[in-house]
Amino acid sequence: MMIRGKELALSVLAVGTAAVAGYVLHSGQRTDRPSRSKADLGARVVGHEEVPRGATVVDISSQRLGDIPGARRAIDRAVRNDAREEWEHLTIDHEGAWSIVDAVRGSLPYHDGNGCEYNGVYVRYDDRIVVLDAIGWARLEEPLQ
């Protein structure tokens, strides 16, 4: 009877150890895996004459603008590099990054441009105007059918 108890205890210990090892490996894979969503914030400097009629211009000190992760950093890059020809990009790569796109387009006065206007939020930064826009994408868990 004593041997069976020992065998049972060793068996339970082996199963428990395997379960813990499996959990640790599975948890480790989750942190190594890229997030399921990303957001790309883009900003570029435009001339005052390029601000579309009817577009609201937000000041850089706006609290709502400051609440959006990466927004001020993207705008600062555009101003620092005088990005008039190219967009300065900042990629946010973490779970829930898609919500940044929603915040740019929903909590600020987003301008949907026509063919010759930029889409985005027009921001006054000292004596410059910067356009901020965001796009997002998600990694699919299962392939589309």
C-alpha cells in the first residue's frame, strides 16, 4: 500500500510539473507574439493656405490631443524635421492600439478631405500648421475564408 501511495504521489507530481511547465511555455509565447493591433500616427507640416475651408484647427496645447498616446510625439517629429514632403510616422504596437485611431478620428475635429485636401486633424504648433492622421490594422487569428 505504501508503494502505491508513493507511485500516486510521484504521478501527481509529474502531471503537476508538466502542467506548470506548459503554462509557463504558453505564457512565454504570448509575450513573444506581436500584438494583434497596431496604429500608425502620421504628421506633416502644411502651409497656412493649405488648411481647408471649414476645417477646425486645434492648438497643440489641447488636452484631448495630449490624451492620445504618441500624437504629440508624431507632431514634434514633423515640426523638428520640417516634414513638408513626407509624413513623419510613429507606430504604436500593443494590444488596443486600434483605439488610438478611433481617438484621433472621434475625439478631435477630424477633417475628411476631398481629392486635394489632407485627411486628418489640423494642429497649430506655434506659427506652423501640422496635419495629424492615424491608420490602424489588426492581425487576424484565423485566415479569412
